[in-house]
Amino acid sequence: MDRPIRIVIADDHPVVRIGVRNMLMEAGGFEVVGDATDGDEAITQTLELQPDILLLDVSMPRLPGFEAMRAIMNGPSTAKVLLLTSTITTQQVIEALQIGARGIVLKDALANHLQTAIRTVYAGDYWIGGKRVVNLVAALHELMQKAAVPQRKTYGLTPRELEVVGCIVEGCSNRDIAKQFTLSEETVKRHLSNIFDKTGVSTRLELALFAIAHHLVTPNANA
């Protein structure tokens, strides 16, 4: 590469901006030419500085990331947009790609993926789901199929906690649950305490009703 990849970082959290800047400067081959703290600044700096890559936070003050990206895509900038986010739904990924994003990097994967994602996008490909994507049409088709499948909300419960919830719905005691999963009763009590915290209920009856209402358990075929 004859020159470094020119980058604008747009994120309202200074810790993220500083961390990303330091990460890229240490890696070499990148030049951070600007940073923005909100969506309006992201648009202004991208149009004025004409970077190769805009690293754009999805959740930005004054103007959300998606709206800022729409404005940039409708302007004269040739910058490729790589979204940064803590969490994103499949439907939001589809929307982002349809607007013109070239990729999405989760913030908890910045250390592992950011440099590769930037180089991938700069080279003309896409970065979706933590990997290089060459065929955008095929990737969008796969995402749309995935989005069409309703995802069961689990309220952060672990697979074991969901099993315990199922036992509670069936009327099992702590001793029954401990025996079924080869656990101590103290461990079962800890699981229940965690489950109560995550679901916001306080009794076994409330938990059973909550689980049924929110489809946390599948019907027992033997019932």
C-alpha cells in the first residue's frame, strides 16, 4: 500500500475514540484524520476530510448513525462506512447494508476484527458477521431468511437456567431438580435466584406463569 488508509472515527464515547485511534496507530498502515462526537459532526468531517473509511457508531447523539449514514450516502463523499455497535439485530444489519454500509464490527470484537474489517472494506469487499463477504446479494438473502425466523427471547437465561425453568413449570421441587441434573440443592437455589433476578419475578408461581406467557418453555410432548 502506497499510503495509509485515511480514517474518521465517529463515536460519542471518548474512551472508544481514543482506544480505536491508539489501536490503529500502533498497528501501522492507518491514519486517523478526524474524529466526531455526534452524527452531525460525522457528516461534516466525512464531507470535508474525504476519508477512505468512516468508522460510525450506530447510537449517536443529535443524529443517529443510520440517519448520518443516509446523509453521507446522498452526498459527494466516497468514504466507505463501517458501523461500530455494541449490539445489533439481524433486521438492523439488513437495513444498514441496504442504506450503504460496507460492514459492521461489534465493539467487544474491536481488538480481534477492526484492522481486518477496515482492510477488507477498503479493498472493496464487505465485513458481515465477523468475516469477509464478497457476494452481498447472497449475504443479504441469508440474513433475510434468518430475520424471517422469529427468535425466542430468553431474557439472558442460560441453557441450564431454562431447563430449571422448565422443571418449575412442571411443579418440581428443588430436590427433584437437583436429582434430575445431578446438582446440589444449593446450586439449584443459586440458579433460581439468578432466574428471579433476570425475569423480575419473586416466587415459583410467578416464574411458572411468566415462563408460560413468554414461551420460555416448549410444550411437553408426553404431557
